[in-house]
Amino acid sequence: MTPGRPLTDTERHDWLRLARTQNVGPVTFAQLLRRYGSAGAALDALPGIAHKAGRGRAISIPAIDEVTAEIDATGRFGARLVASCEPDYPPLLRTLGPPPPVLTLLGRAALAAEPTVAIVGARNASAAGRKLARDISAGLGAAGFVTVSGLALGIDGEAHAATLATGTVAVLGGGIDHVYPPQHERLYAEIAADGLIVSESPFGYRAKAQDFPRRNRIITGLSRGVVVVEAAERSGSLISARMAGEQGREVMAVPGSPLDPRAAGTNALIYQGASLVRHAGDVLEILSSLRFGQVSAPPAGPFESAPDDAPVPTDQVARVLEALSPHPMPIDEIARATGLGAARCAAILMELELSGDALTLPGGLAARAV
């Protein structure tokens, strides 16, 4: 998506209503825009699509008053909403296929357009891990890089605190006004004053466990590369590393003792091909070899192709639903299993998501809703 002009007030209301509509995730949002040309036209078409797909269940579209209240509350808080089509949307994040439709920004929005690197790791970090995070972050900041992290305890907090003076971006799982964890209330205030806070969630929303993978996707999407300092074998930081690789970002990891479970994940990343880094100098050497234009999401897969507007027979809907699994799988595999074209699968999956029967996910994946 290329940057366009700022939205008018009416367009912003339509954009936000569509983004906040029940069962409309980033993929379905992008599909609807592509099919109907504007958020307003997509909103007009939604009841008919939902009626056809939802077997009588109505879709919940926010009223204009609801999104007006969100826009007003966000403004009173000192933040603002930015759509993915607008010029001041973070440029690296815009390259994702698809990007989050709307973000709330609090602080210095220009930081997201600077050279960026994500620093993530364990919440229960060791003293050595915390020092490494501070030293690496400070070194990157001194070299002109803005750090991006998730405001969590441990490694995230150390990275933010070490780069308050040089530039740091905190990405939240909840609304822009929801400080989590509460222990970082002061750090949140310092970042809001001198850095940038980013959220995909509505104002007033309190984060749930399922929201943090979306937050992690934004952390890596905002960054040229991601450095994992400490991570257990099953941790959110490893999810971030996987997302970074899928997004075409450079994945780097700090090695640790094989006897420390907090290093098991980072050591595994290095074994699997992530770049080994020991200090900020190593990170800078790797990042200096990347051109800005090289850092982008892979080309859109078949799911991002224009949907087929032809009427969809119920037997085809049943075939796609039967092919879905609770585990995400590539759209081209679903198309192959059902014998349907990618565009027809895209149309059916969009309708199944609106009816609450399927989930469409970034990266050309889909799953059965559970």
C-alpha cells in the first residue's frame, strides 16, 4: 500500500467503523477495500455479505456515534488515529501484507520513520541479560537507531529505559490509555513525553492474552531487524522472531549458557540460522548491510488477489469449511484441497470470517474459528 492523502472526517469515520466491525481483521479489511474501493462502500455492502454468509446472523457494525466517541476520547488523551493509507502512517509497517488498518499514536510519530530495530526478550530476564539489553540498546541509540519493544517487564523495559534520550517506541497490546504492566506506569509516561507509544486496539480496551501476537507483529513490522536477548523455548519472543522472518526482517539473537533455560530459545534461533550478535557493534554491522528498500514483507500470496464477485454455491462454501483446520494453513493449500481457484477461495473465506466460522490471517493463512 502506497501512502495517500489524509482522510476527510467522513472517510475517517467510515474507515474506523469498518476496522472496528465484528470479525473484520486486517486481511478481510484489505479484501473489502479492494473489492469495493472505499470503506464507505464496503460498509454499505457488509449487511448483504453477512446475510449471505451468516445463515441469519447479523453483523455488528459500530454506529457513527461510537467511532466519534473513540476519536474524541483519543484526542482528549493527546493521541491521534492514523489510517494505513495516510502519509504519516509508519512506512515500514505499511509494507506488511496487509498492515493494521488503523493505529493510535501518542508522542513523536516521526520516530517510526527513523531507522529502527526491535529489542525483545524474557520478562524474567537475568541480571546479565538485562545489562546486555541496556548496553545493546544504548549503543544502537548512539548510532542513530530508534529501539522498538513491547513495554513488558525484563528485556523490553531495559531497552526502552536505555534509549529514552535517543528515541524509543513502545507497542501496546491494549488501548493507548491502558498501561500494562502497571509497574511500568512511570516508564510509559516518559515514553509518551519523549518517545512514541503505538496501539492497534481501541481506546479504553484492556489487553487479553490473544492480543499480544498482534502486538508482536507490529513490533517487528516497525523494525528493520529484531534482536532477541533472552528467551525460553516457548515464549512470545520466539513468536516475534518467527514473524520477523516472515516479514523479511533480519533476525538476530544473543547466545547464552546451555544450562540457562532463558537462553534455550535464543540458542535455538542461532542454530536455526539467526545471526549471532554479542553487542551493538555486531548488530550495526548486520544492519549496515541492509538497504532500506530490502526490508519489506514478501509479495502478496494468492489470498490477497481480488475476490471473485460471482455468486458462491453453498456446496463450495461447505467444501472450504470442511478443508479448514483449527491450525492455520496456506490459502493455496485450501484452494488445492477444494479444487477451487484462489480468488473464489478468497471470496468464500472472507464471508466465512464475517459469519464467525473462519479466521483469515496475515501471511496468506486461514483457519477454522474455534
